[in-house]
Amino acid sequence: MSSHEVSNRNALRDLIAGTTLWQQWTGLNEAASKARIGWPESVAPAFPFIVIVTLAGGRRNRSGYDVSANFRSHGGLGVVVMSKISNGDDLKASDDAFAGNFFGLMDAIVAAAHSTSLMVEDLQYGENPYQISSINMSHPVDANADGVDDEATIEQLFFQGVFTIATGVA
């Protein structure tokens, strides 16, 4: 049997990959879009992608009695969503597109949470839950086949959004 943390992390990955929103956002089917969701050690193959991190948690004795059946697992998952800016010439439209997908992903998780083993207690985001980043960790490539790595392939703008999911029973 898998631990609460591992079970929920895998269930969240499966849930997201199965949503119509994520499949449309990536332009991929469920199996291929699932490959775009990984753990911090994973290397993202292409934008958009999601990284799931395990947050603080533990086992809480709900009744105060010294019986293992009284302990309940709780914890959290951090979800980091990254996507290229769709139109660098129209940041407003790009922002609207990312925000629609980002907040829509949270809505899709809430809508499908009842059909999964994921134990969602709460889903939250902080102030300014997403931002534009100008640093891209991608490797330069020769996009125009002139034998020189192109600077444009290094410096790409992308959005990064973060929300958290409290799991279990606090």
C-alpha cells in the first residue's frame, strides 16, 4: 500500500491528465499530456508543463487515544504550472489566455475530485498567483539552421503559476 503523500501525488497527476482542459492546453491526448506532469526531479519536455511538489504534512491523532486507527493522514501538494506566452506582442491577451487555463485547471480539479482517490481538503492560491518570467532554463538551439545557436531560443517569456492543495483531514 502506498503512503498518503505518494497516493495523492499520483492521483493528482492522473486527475489533471484526464481533464479536457489540460489535454486541450497541451494539444495532446491523455497519455501524452500526462508526460508533461512530473516531480521536481523531472525535466519538462515542452511547454506547457506542471511540476507537483510535496508540502508539509503528517499523521494526526484525531481523538487523542493511543490507537493507530485514530491517526489520520494530512498534507499538501504544491502545483507549479508553466506555459509559454502565447503572443509576446499582446501581453494582455496572453495573460488572459494563461489565467483562463490556470484558474480553469483548478476548477477542473474541483469538478473531478469526487471521481478520484485524491483526498482534497482545500485548494488555494496566494497573492499574485502567477507571473511572467524572463529566464528560461532551456538549452539554445539552432532554430534557423545557420550553424549558430539562436539567442531567441534561450530568452523566452513564460508564465509560472502556483497553487496548493491540502490533502487528507486536518
